[in-house]
Amino acid sequence: MSKTSDYLIALDDGHGIGTAGKRTPYIPSLGRQIRENEFNAAVTFYLKEELERCGFKTLLTAPTDYDTPLIMRTNLANSMGADILISNHFNAMDGEFDGPGRDPEGMSIHIYPGAKNGRRLAEHVAKFLRQGTKQQFRGIVEQNLHMTREFNRAAVLIENGFMDNEREALLMLNESYQRECAREQAQGVCDYFRVAYVPGDVKAPVKTVEAPKTEVKGEYVSNEVFGKRVESIYKGSEGLDFYSKPTFSNRYRVGTLKYGYGFPTIVKKLKVEGAYMYEVKNSRGHKYYVTAADEFVKVEGASSKPKSNPEAKPKTNGQRAIGEIKIVNVNNAAIVQDRPDRKTSKNLGTVGKGKAIQVTGSVRGENSSSGYWEVVYNGKRGFVTGEYGKYTAY
């Protein structure tokens, strides 16, 4: 008889927290939009808890907050020998709230055309998803999608509702709904493997996926960087690699960092394979490993200065540009404001349509459902309404 510990489940939360376009329309009752990954990441985390409580091993294919390339997700799942893959999403049709009876609605499960094991997995998961919150079930859909096509074994991509249906969109932030989706998916997985589901009030040993042990030469090296943020200053188009284990082996590479992206917390510094790495945590508390070489990363607030990077953009007004925006969605020009608030700001000037301006970050601000880009304008800090900028990272 099979045991849950025999199986590795790859879990994929669709898109990144800042992926352009992947969000609801503006919701007046919330005063903002909801980003798709706010739901995708939450339900994937709860699904991880559910499956581990049942004894399964789990693997996160997109462990950071940015949008991990699809090929990296499936390559990781395949290289680690995952038995099945579940990718969580929230659907959209026209990106607008048209009103009750006119908006699209319901959930669907997507599989690669002709995939017999994928269909069998979808049928087991669908049996439980249909028992929860009352929603239209749009069926098992055969569709040529990367996540279901490139994964070697049974894979399903679940659209848990529609972002442009206001009733379903509000479910995206509902923890009870997030946990319900995770529980029903876990029940479907158990049904697929013909093992018992362990309900939440029953304790079971948690078994998180572990790659083969890697020798780490050296121990804790310095507390100078403890708790600080580390970010990439490498501008190569391929990005800076980070790993699931303290090694520089491609076997354990789980993602890349674009210029200006990083991890919010350094746990410690290790000597690994003749060089140094940082053990870091992302915003969800998951640990990873990235080079500590000064020519590739910088540590915010560290006393030692990193080596100069000849290709890095110069700091402006105390901040480093992480990319640029091209002005779009305006008739002639976008206004640059002195603060992220349309109603109380002063105008610093304008940037013409199609022109680019350096970006140092983004903020939620006030009185704009799309937030604001923080920009460098004539050597000063300014702000441009979010919908007017098309972002490109350095």
C-alpha cells in the first residue's frame, strides 16, 4: 500500500505579486484593486500545510514574490521528480465589472489536451471543489498551457473564480475561502493517490521536501549582515541565481533575481565551496541561498561598502534606480507629482507620452487605485500614477 511520504507534490502560485495586469478592477468597497497573486500565494501556502499534515512532501515552484519564469517552475518540478503539479490561479475575461448576471463566473480545472493522468487528477480534485462554496463549475478544460504541457507527469491548473466578477473577486481576500480551496484540493490529491485525508484537528508529522544533503564548508561567519536586506546589483539579462541549498550547483537553482530585486532578511553568511553565500528568507519565511560576492549583491545598511559596479545606475537623491517606465495610457504627457496623492500634490513637471523616466520603486499612495511609480525627475524624487507607466527592469 502506498504511503503519502512516497510522493512529492509541486505547488505553483500563478504570477508574481507585481505582475502587470494580473489584478481585479478597482473595488470601491475596498478602495483598491486585488492582485491575483494575493490569492494564489495564500491558497498555495494553505495547500502546502494541508498536504504536509497528510504526510506528503511538497515543493514550491515559485517561492519568491516576483514572477518566476514558467520554464524555471516546470524545470524545478521535473528535476526534483515531483509526482503531480497543482497551479492555482484566478481567471479574468474583460477586466471590468459589468454587473450581476453579466460578469463571467465560476471555477474550472485545466489540463493538457489528451493527458489521461491529468484528467484523472482533475476529476478527483473537481469532486471536492464542487462541494464547497456555491459556484458555477465550468468543467475540466483541455488547453495547451505551459504548466500542464511541460511538466512530465499529471498536472492541473485551477482557475478558482473570476477577478472581474465582483462577488467572486472579494472571495480572493477571504481567508475562509482560501483555506476551503486548499482543503478541497488536498482532499482531491489524497483521493487521487488513494490515501486517507488527515483533517485539520488531527496532528501528523510534517515532511517538507529536502534535496540531498550538501556539504557546507564553514559555519556562521559574521553577524554584521544579520536581519538586513540583500539585493542584486547584477545587470545581466539572465539574472542572478539563487538556490534551495547552500551550493552553487545548478541542480538546486530555484530562481533568479533581476537587478534591484532581493530578499528582505539575511539569516547568516556561510562559506560554501570556497566562496561565501547568504542564507536568506523571503517575505513568506522560506529560506534560500544567494552569493555574497560584493560585485553581485549589496546589503542595505551594512557597514562595509560593496565594490563598484561599472554598469549599475548611479544613485540619485539617496536611491538607486531599479528600472524605468515608458509613459503610456495618456493623450500627451503624464504629470510628475511631488507626493503620491493626486489630490494634495504639487506638479513638478510632465513627461511626454512614449518617453522613459527612471524608477526607484512603487508605492500605494492615496487616491489612485493603481498606486504610484516613484521616479527621478530633474534630480528630485517624484511620483507618476501607476497606470501611466510601463515598467522595464534594469
